[in-house]
Amino acid sequence: MICPHCGRDTERSPKLTAREMQVFKLMRSGFLRQKDIAKSLGIEPGTVKHYIRKIILVSGASNRKEFLVNLKLQGFPFLR
């Protein structure tokens, strides 16, 4: 699947970038709003939204709600 935002083939590059990992770690530590994550990292909320989509895709969740439930229950140790 080609990401419409960055043009990357997400099936060939399932790993998270360093920035995506920063976003994931903030989400795991309780930052759940895009606005809060964006402010913390000094980037735009739209960019955070893109990163979150990739994180959800890599995690195997089908949507943000499923991702957040799994994050709370399991912490997604394979993404750490």
C-alpha cells in the first residue's frame, strides 16, 4: 500500500521512523491528542495525524480506536 501523504510503500517499509517512534512513545505515555503531540514535538498537527496513521498501520490495528484499546491493554511491545 502506498501512503498518500509521503509516497512510501508501507508494505515494504513496515518499520517506524525515528519521528514516528517519538510520536508512538508520547502516545504510550498518555499524550493522545494530536494537538498535544504536535506542540510537544514542535510540528504541525497534520503531520502528527500522518504519523499516527502509519503507526496504526504498522501495529495491525484497523482504526485509531482499536489501536488505543490495544495500546492500553498491551502497550504494543513489538513497536518499542
